[in-house]
Amino acid sequence: MIVCPHCHHQNPDAATQCENCLQELPSMTKCSNCGSSVQADASFCGQCGFDLRNAPVISVDPTVISVATVPLGLDVPNLMPVEPLVEPDPLVAVAVSSVPSMEPAGNASASPSVNAFEQAPMTSTSPEPPASIPTVAQVPTEVSAANSQTQLQTQVARLLHVQTNTTVELPTNLAVIHVGKPNDRIPPDIDVSGFPNSEIVSRIHADIRVEGDIYYIEDVGSSNGTYINNAPLPMGNRHRLRPGDRIALGKGDKVTFLFQLS
């Protein structure tokens, strides 16, 4: 990308004129250090940071490794000796006692506690949640009618034909919109063959490119050229369309459109 020195707009590499302020763009050159493409008026390389202002190239031998040394005249203090690690105490094996038997040492029939335990009915042991813990509120399943009817507002671009006051909406599902007349190579997305004086419009005349909510137009090699606000649009350059821009396909302002946004 070529950055315009006047308005700092980023333009395509092949552009010679800023598509935002229509000022002449600087030429491109090569970095003498890394060979990357940089602008001729750049002071530093954007890839390697090399100073391009007539600074000499310093060759660095990658095999040479510099080793930092201690400056002379500095006393290095003696380090304290490291104490030996204290060995941990040996693990003592602990015998696991066996599970005591549920049967008492005496007569089983003489123990009332065992009989009561055996005769007691089985009850559920699952704990109940305390009353102090609040329950989780149920998420409502119904959505309000106001939210269900909410729709995203999309931007609609149109071309108003000046000579017939006819509106043509630009397709919303295309990134590149071809403008021209029917042909066997690139069928037009906007066919102007039905408008008056369409014989001055080439079959493959111009492209409108959509990048997010920004629209650009460029001439793709038409015979009679493309004019933006009565100024010729050089081939290879693109112009950012703004509401109210006047687009003339061919000379003489005979097939003219106004760019609109709503």
C-alpha cells in the first residue's frame, strides 16, 4: 500500500493518484538492506527499520558472537558457600487397621442395639437443601414482541440515473459489482444498455468494489473513460464514493449517475 503524504490515506500499490484527495503519490523503490518495497520519500524501511537517509550499510557476520565481559576495575564479591541440602526423614510405614466387625463380641441375640439396627426401616439418606439457599429463577422462554421485531438496519447504496431519473440499487451480496453492457466475458451486474446514449459505454466499463460499508469505483479499461465529478478517473486508480458523487460513463456527461446511500 502507498500512504498519501497529504492525507495519509492508504492506496493500492499500482496507484499514481490518491483516491481520497486526488494528489500525486510518491514513487516506490527498494530497501538497500532487505530489498523490500518502500516509498521513495520514506526515511526508514517499514520491514527492517533500516535508515534510508544515505546511511552506510553495516554488514554483520552472523558467525561472530559477542561475549559480555566484566569491566576491568570492578571487584566481584565472593559468594557465600551453599549449605548442603538437609535430607528428609525416612518415611515410617503405618499399618492400616482393619475395618472392625459390626458383630459385637458377645451374643448377637442379647444385644438390643444390633436388633434395633437390623429391625429399623430403611430411610433415604440424601440430604435436603437448606431452606436458606434460594432456588434458581426459571429463565423465561417467551421473548417480548418488541425484541422479536427488532431488525438490524442495513445500508443500501443506489445509483440515480440523471437523464431519466431512474434509481438502480446496488446488489448487497457482491464484493465486486460489474458495470457495463451484456458480453460473453464478464456479464454486467448493472446493465446500462437500456439507458439513452448507452452506445458510448463499454461492455466492460467499470467496477464498484465493496469493502465493509465503503464503496470504491475504478475504470477497467473502457474506451471512453469514467469521470467522477467531471474529472477523469485514471485507469488503475480507484475513487472512494461518497453520497452525491457524480459518475459519468463515457465522455460528454451523457450517461450519468449520482451515488446515494440510505
